[in-house]
Amino acid sequence: MSIGKGEYLRTLTAATVHMKSVPVGTDLVGSSPPSVFIGSSNYPKVYAGPMIAPMHGDTSVMDRPEEWIPGNIPQDEIIRYRLSLVRGMHQVKATEIDDRFIGKLQEIALSDNSIESEATFSTAPAGFSFSEEHTPYGPSAPIKRLEIEEQRWNRDLEKVYYDTDLKAADAVVGLHHSNTPFSHIQKAFSVGVMGNRRGRRLVPTRWSITACDTIIGNHLLKEVKKCSAIDTWKVHEFSSLNNRYAVILMPTPWQYEWTEAFVRVLGNEELVFSDHELHKPKTQYSHLGGCYYSCKMAVLEALAEQQRQAGAIILREASSGYVPLGVFNVRENVRNAMKQKPREFEDEKQVKDYLSDTFTLPLRRFEEAGTLFHNLGRKRQTTLGEF
């Protein structure tokens, strides 16, 4: 079966997602987690708007993916959260940051807590959206009116908003350093509250996720490359949401490979996709999409905290029951894998022997798809001189 990952995931989503989103009419009073969504089609004209749940009170868990996996939230519950969020759509130019409607979206994204909202739509919202890139959301419709209550802003995001001389990339790195949740950073980046005042603009949600992962990952890589390499082979493992992960850390300078398998999710298919980089970040966008950068950031985050350097090969196997929920699935699973106590090995043979009994697919399928993993048996260790 020869098929690209993007085409496969579109087929998978269409075939596996048979769910109903929350029913709503043209008038909606409820609570935004807070949450906003910026579409990417027709850029620089984009459909932007809030996401509001038809309920009151604290709905923050609906848009905080950092909490779902550590909190052992079941997949069905995550989907229920997301399909309860109603998306409003209003077309604006990405550069119209001073637009009154955009100002309300910025208020929502900067809010420290859930925010009471009222919306009127031109038609009753309908449908839902699932994607490998962004988290799902429920029914959507063009929005005619939006009113929001005043809410306290997140202090760190507020500082970034008012610092119009601070570069957007520096703002993202600074917020990550201050332990601001990734989802908060990404939303603020998306609604154009970072960077030089003249350069601020809306960034489509799916682009902003990868941009923030990339900015943080590249910054962490500079720090990690200053550290000494680990002195043994390590394997961190974690499983959740019908995915199994193995993070193989090698006693080498930084190099990175992401290999993912989809095993009998739709039927009898066994598909494996892989991409890699050596000591420098990729110059072209990975054909595996945003998950490549989410995984990389999560591994580098842990290495930077440990003040160590390593080569990293990550294996992922999605099995029956898997549903595309966005790249948070990869980022947060790998983050949690890196928090687990690793198994340690003396060489790559021991690593391969152990992993041979770990996945449903034979290990050779991962080797054949990848480059770094395939070469492990040929080369024990890449030295600094070889870079």
C-alpha cells in the first residue's frame, strides 16, 4: 500500500470519525476556555473567531492539552470536550490587528481564566473538524456578533503584549522559560500579540503551533549542543491514546529521527513514515507535518533540563482505535515518555534486542523506513569530528 501520510490521515479521519457535535442555535451564551481559532485557507484573508462552550463556569480543561495525558483523560472524553466547542468564523485580513473584532479575540487569548461570552451566528453552527495538526473542534458558523466579559489577563502574556520592541521569537522563548503552558503561548502567537508593533499579524492556528514548536526547539538545541553527551544508551517509553512511544537516546552528538507507524487502524494496513536531521535543523518543512517538530521540541526540552546532549530516535506506533487529535498527542506523549525512568543499555544491539518485543510491527520495518536507526548496526557512534 503506497500512500503519503497526509492522504492516509485524511482517509483515516473520514472513515473513523462518526460522532455528533453539540447542538446549538444561532444564539449562544456560554464560556470560552479561553480559546480562539484562526483558519489557514485564503491567507492573508482568514476566518478567525472564538471557540465557546454552551455552558458556564470553568471550561479551561477543554483547551489545555497539557493536562489531558498526565490526567489520564480518556480519548472519548477529550473528543467530547472538543466537540463541545462551537467555532465562530469572521473573515478578516491577517494584518488588521487594530480591528475591533480581532481585539476581542486578543482579549480572549490573553485571559487567565475562562471567559463568559455571547455570540450570534448567521446560521446554526454545524459539523466538526478533526486534524493531525490541530485539536478537534465542534460545529462552526459565520459569527455576526461577539460580546465578552472583562477578564484578568495572564501576567506574562500581558508583558509580552505591551512590549512592542520584543521580537516574537524572543517572546515565545521567554514565555516557555517562565513555564507558560504551550497552548497559551501558541494562542497568543496566533492572535498577533507578539513582536514589533508594525509586524504583528494573525497567524493561522496550525501554522502557529508548528512555529512555536520550532522556535522553542531551535533555541533548546543551541543550549543542548553546549552540553556533554550521555555515556550510555537509554530508552524512555510511554503509551496512551492508542499510541506507543519509544525514545531512544544515543551517546552521540545531537541527531534526530522521527519514525511513526500506523498498524491496522483502518483495516490491515501497516504504514511506516520517517524523517530525520543531523546536527542542523531541517531547512525544508518535514513531509511528516507538525508532529516532527512537536516531538523534537519535547525531547530537547528534557535534554536541556538534564543539561545533557544525545542523539535521539523516536519510534511511534498508532494502533486500532487511534483518532487524529492534533500534534499535542505527540508532544505530550513524548514529554511524558521523557519523564519516565529509562532503561539503560550498553550498545545498540541490546537496544534492538529489547525493542524487538516492544512493538506490534517487526523492528526491521522501522529500520527500513528510517535512516539513522537503519545505520545503527553499521556505526557505533557518530563523533564530533564527523560533523
